[in-house]
Amino acid sequence: MKFRAFAAVAAASAMTVTLSVAPAQAHNNHHPPSPEISNVKTLATDLGGPLKVAFGPHGNTLVAESMAGQLTSVSRSGKKTSLVSAPGMEIVGVSYARGTTYYFENAGSGGEEPPPGATPALLKTIDHRGKNRTVTDMAAFEKKHDPDGKTVYGVRDVTKKCLSQAPYLRSKGEVYSHPYSSLPTRHGLYVGDAGANAILRVNHSGKVSLVKAVPAEPIAITTGVQAAAAEMGMNVPDCMLGHNYWAEPVPTDITIRGHWLYYTVLPGAPGESLSKGKVYKMDLRTKQTHVVASGLNAPTGLALDRRGNLYVAELLGGGISRIVKGKAVTVMPALLASDVAIRGHRLIASTEALTPSGKLVTARIR
């Protein structure tokens, strides 16, 4: 039941992707970008699962090609330069600040799901001279602390007889680290771990600490949810109708403005196909957390513009959306948009990201 690498989701849930994305994309083909978005251009193509992007040095864009096991730098003219090549591994979570590039090298790629507890889940850096080093193995923290180890996922309050019909619909958090997003700050690197279901911080000495164990997401089990689960090969018995299914929260991206940390949550199966995604914000001083937006279609990328407007990449939605009064409004239609980043008036996004021929798109933002 663990929601793991999005490449694995593509391989295991092709029908879900088709049903969820195709209608939205077909609809949005009739609509140009929002007036706030202009000069939309495809900067690079044939990217191997570009799950994460970031603004890099010298005006270049950094792309984590997760299916190809590559970290690539793309110039403003579209020229691609390979910075890291690790066939058979997943490269993800790229970010950049103050002359240093950060990324994760995780076990498993190309749609293959690594075994529970698999290592490595390495945080690596590249300095301004091009020197590559390993900072820490995020899996070591997970093995020692397992933030969600006592959390009960699935159905919690049905009878033993009911549960016996589908015992796989209840489990506890397993020991599994899948760092997926990163954000450099002066206080260290914040990390969204989509396997540990936690937000972590790595200090400048490489020590990992817990910022927040992300709570399970309740999904009311209706006949619609039952049917969606059946499409994914999950049998939900009738005796569970009317109860909550507590899905794994799966943090997919993070950003910070002032003392507020914003993060996206994509509830695990079957939540990724049910428009149950959310954006939260947490006060770093008090840890108080509030819902910013809900009803999102697999949010996997998050960015703030200079005015404080929040943008989200909806992997199974219409593309790049802006959050307006708690809801997503598509401003740049795209297929399988996995990430978005904004700097000044420039927006970059990765699209067609669950394919071996993904794209890097740029635009001007008002």
C-alpha cells in the first residue's frame, strides 16, 4: 500500500493515469495559458522522467531525470550537459543555493520498486568546482527513528470479521526512506521524505533531524472510492463503506516563506487518483499547521512567486495551477506536470514526467 516512486506508479497504475489525465488534458487543449503566464516555450525534450527541476548556476536549469538515473543541466539555449550519471538509481530532489547543488541518489529507477528498507537514499552535493560528495544516507535516520512506525494506515475501526476480508487494508508505517524534495536554507537543507512520510532537516554537518511527522490523510470510503480501488486491483469489501481509510500522507514538495513552511501532500493509494491532494503550511516556530488548498490532483511540485502567490504542479491534473481561495486554477495547461519553480518573472516546469521523453518548459510570469 506504500506510495513509492512516481515511476513505479506509472508502471503499476497506467489505467489510472489514462483515466485521470486524458480528459483534463483534452479539455485544457482548448484553452491558452492564463493571462498571467506568457511566452511559454519548450526548452528541452527527451528527458528520462524529469520529476524535479530547480534553477541552477549561470542561468541554467537543473533537471533530475529519475528514470534515466541522471542529473542534467540545461542552458538557456536548451543545451543539455550531464552532471551525474548513475544508471539503475533514481536521481531526484534537486535544488541549488549559494554555489552548491543538492540531490538524492535513491535505490531503484525506471519503474522498479526497491525492497522495504533498501539503501542507499543518499544526499549528495556538487560544489562550484564540480566536486561531488556524499553528505549522509537518509535511510540511516529512518532505520533508527522511523517517524511513522506506530501510525496505523488503512481502516482503523472496522470489526475483525470485516478486516479479515481484506487484511491488507490495514498496516503500520514501514522502515522506508525515499527522499523526494529538498530546499536549501541558511539553517540547513529541508527534505520531504516520501517514504518516511516526514519532513526532515539536514544541518551543515550532515546530521538529520525530524521537523514534522506528517499525519495520515483520511479518505471516506464511498462506493466511488471502492470502484476506484477496484480499478487499481484493490478489493474493498462492502462492510468498510462509510468508514475512513487513513492513507499515507506522502509529502512531495516543500518551500518556505518567512517562518512558514509550505508542503504538498499526495495521499497514497488509492488517494492519488481521487483528487485528495492538499497544500499545508506550518509555522516553523510553533509547528501549528493549516490547510491552504485541497481537492488537488496529485500535487508534486510547489512554488511561490515574489507576491506570495502559490503555484502547484498537478501530476494527474490540468498542468500548472495557481491556488485561489483554497482551490487550484489551471494557469498553464500541461500533461503530467511534476514540478514547478519560480524565480523573479521566470517559471520553469517539468512535463510528461512519467515518460522517458519528458519535457522542460519555461514561461514568463506576470
